[in-house]
Amino acid sequence: MSVQSVPALMLQGTGSDVGKSLLVAGLCRAFARRGLRVRPFKPQNMSNNAAVTDDGGEIGRAQALQARAAGVPTTVHMNPVLLKPQSDIGSQVVVQGKVLTTAKARDYYRLKRDLLPKVIESFEIMAADADLVLVEGAGSPAEVNLRGADIANMGFAEAAKIPVILVGDIDRGGVIASIVGTYELLSDADRRWLKGYVINKFRGDVSLFGSATDIIADKSGLKSYGIATYWPGAYKLPAEDGVALEKSGKYCRDAEDGGDEAGAGTGVRLRVAVPHLPRIANFDDLDPLAAEPDVDLLLIKPGQVIPGDCDLVILPGSKSTMADLRFLKDQGWDIDIWAHHRRGGHVIGICGGYQMLGRMVHDPDGVEGAPGSEAGLGLLDVETVMAGDKTLRKTHAVTVGDAYGLGADINLAGYEIHMGQTDGPDRARSWLRLGDGPAGDLTNNPSAGVLDGAIGADGRVMGCYLHGLFGSDAFRHAFLARIGGNGVSNALNFEAGIDSSLDELADHLESCLDLDGMLALAKSCGA
């Protein structure tokens, strides 16, 4: 098929974190509700917050949310190039769901020219079964010094021949300059694809912006497709990458504010501390806990101590387990965690955090960096070896026996995405059974599936490789009761809340933006 014939629209930003991902998610839900077969697409993403796809690869978490909004299964072709940072200057390069290589920034700049055919191939696969493809750019097309090898913004728009709407974030200030400045920096050839703009995150009286649209039109000739007023529900949806963790709005109850006074819970409060590791990955594992009105989720920033009165410490996933383990020790958080445990506190590690809880982490082949070994926290009697193929799969699970006092056969759904194998005496107390089929198959057949996880001898430390376990309402509420929250409300339905929030976002965009005009622009693709 010809890419020129595909109804498609691309949202690019005047900078990073202007809200493109959320806008695309909302538009996916809005157009899907109109009966259109909508597919999200992002040529290149950089994020350690990844999702395992239904076809067995990995993509950025934002594209998984957009697929959910559109009501379609996830596929590696929704995000054909995913960069997963492992250091300040290097990333793992994932192409069409599988690891291609690890490259420093300069090497990747040379490599990505060769990736455009794969990007176009994935775009055509997505478009083949769609009435509309909504494309999200990355960063900003104003980075014209990198235009020669661009596959994420105007380089893709030109190759796919699709119109572009520019998104500006007024919350940052200077939105007129950012839109007009971006237009001025683009070449005449790239301006051909830039058709209009959207102002995002507007607070206050929209009528006051009227003269600004006239200025933008005079300076650029670009059409306004509306002003998206600030939507307060953004924190309820999974974030694209770690930038969200730098904001107070994502996990607003941090170690410095002492908890959320506005909670609508039962009055029983549980304090859960999470060290903010530099290469934290798949941190949306925390979202269900943050949504609980009776839980104070404390994101511990570098330079802060883990509070002595917390009930639980969670060690989250990491893209670079050994590097983050060393960072944890440098911050003195290992001492805080040991002290927390001595006081009777509970600790859970997920994926990379599970590996850190063991006695040793070995990387003999240099999978994550220089070959070597690093002593873990020693709270679990296990060791991890970074070897073998990367594990990538969606899975269902059930709790085993009366593991951790949670009760048997609680159903969970989640995914595995990790390097390394973990074993040792505490694996005799595995507490999950993972399988590819429905969780009911595991319940009815105790010999099915694969055992996962470990529990320490004192019963207060546990770890596993399963991401998404707190998304199970039954498991989450049993777990919170186990660590002392017997009076915690059981009313929250987390997964239903995600879909409800997507509907609210779609309603919001329908009221703010010219969706009919956007659809008409998409249909003009290739004209």
C-alpha cells in the first residue's frame, strides 16, 4: 500500500513533555468512540517505562496506553524504535520490539539513518488495518542541528507524507515564542508538513489568548486547532517516562510534604517509601498504590533519607540494576532499609529491585556495563546472574499457598521484562505461579506454570519478577492488610479507573479542540 493514502495525523511538540502522549491517548479514545479503527504510532521513543506487547516484544508505556485508549491489542509496530537509557550517554536500542544493540549517543546518531526503513515498514503495517493513524513525535522538530538523521519528527513526516500539528505547553510560559520560533527554524521543505498548532495545559480565561492566535497566524500562517485547558486527571494515567517523577503532580505525596491531607480514605494511613533510582524502570507499578486514598506513597529523592516511620519500602524496577544498586548505597539508603527492617518493617523488590535484595548480583558478560559483581542488600538469600536471553512476556499469575500471609490463589495479571536469573535458598518460598494462559488455568492445575519470587526467612521481605502485580485489586488489598492496613478501604477498582479516566480525557478534548478539523486534516494526507 502507499503511505500517501493513509489517513494520518502527527502531533509534534515545541519541546519534550508538552503533553503529546496524553493528547494522543485522548484523541485515540475520542476517535475510537466515533467508530473509527484508530492506531497509535510513535517512530522513536526514549523511555525505561516499557510495556510488553501482545506479540511478544516491548514498546514505550505511552503507546500501550494509547492502544488501550483505541481499544486495540498492542504490537511492536506501534513504537518501532525504543531507546532505553542505561547511562547518561548510552542507551539500549530496541527495534521492532527486540534489542538490536547498545549505543552511545554519537553512535546512535549514525545508526538511526538506517532505521528509517524499519520505521516506515511498521507504520505501513499499522496503517493497513486502520481508518486513522495518530502519530506522536519525540522531543522537538526545532532541534534542526539533528535534522539530517531525524526519524522521529519532520524526517518521519516527510517520509510518510503526513500533516503535522504542533503542540505548545503554555504552562511553561513563552508559548507564542515556542510556536513561532519552531516555525521559523524549520526549512521550507519541513514547513510544508506543518499545518497548525494546539495550545496545551491552559489555565484561566481562554478568551484572553485571542490576540495571541492572531499574532501566531500573522507570523506563521498556522491554523489553531484549539486550546486544551488544563486537565487535572492526568496523574491518574500511566506516565510516559521518568520526567513525570521530577514533578510533584505524579506522586504528590513525597517525603517532604509529610503525606496528603486531602485523602478520602478511612483514616487508616500506610506510608510506603520508594527510593528514586536514576534508572528507575516500569515505575507505573506504583500507580495503583498512589491511587489508594489510605496510602501515602513517598518518593525518596537523592539527598533524602527513608523515613523511620514507614510501613513498607519498595525497591522498583531498574534498567541498570548494578549501577542503581551502587547509587542506592552511595545515598545511604541501604542503611535506611536495614534499619527499617530491624524495626519490623516490610520490604518488597520488583524485578531489578528483587535482584538488589539478594546477596550478590553478577554480570560476567557485561550485559549492563563493565563485567563484574556487586554485593546486594542481603535481605533475601538469593543471587542473580545477568545471563541468558531477555525475558519478555505477558503473563497471568496466582499466589502460592499462604505465601506472605496473603492467602492462596489470588489472581493477578502482569508482565515480565528482565535480564538475569535469580536463585538461592529463599526461592524455596516462591510465592507466585506464572503462566501464559488465564489465571484460572493455574488455579485449577497446581502443577502448571513457573514458580517466581522469594520470601525471606522472617516473612517480612519478598521479591518477584512480575510487573503489574499491584494492579490486581484483590492482591493489592490483601497485601496492604498484611503489612498493617487492616482498615484500608477496599473500594478502589484500579483498572476500571484507567478506562474511566481515558473517557474523561476524551470528553475534555472534544470540548476544547477542533476534532472535526483534525480528522479532515488527517484525511487530506497525501493530497
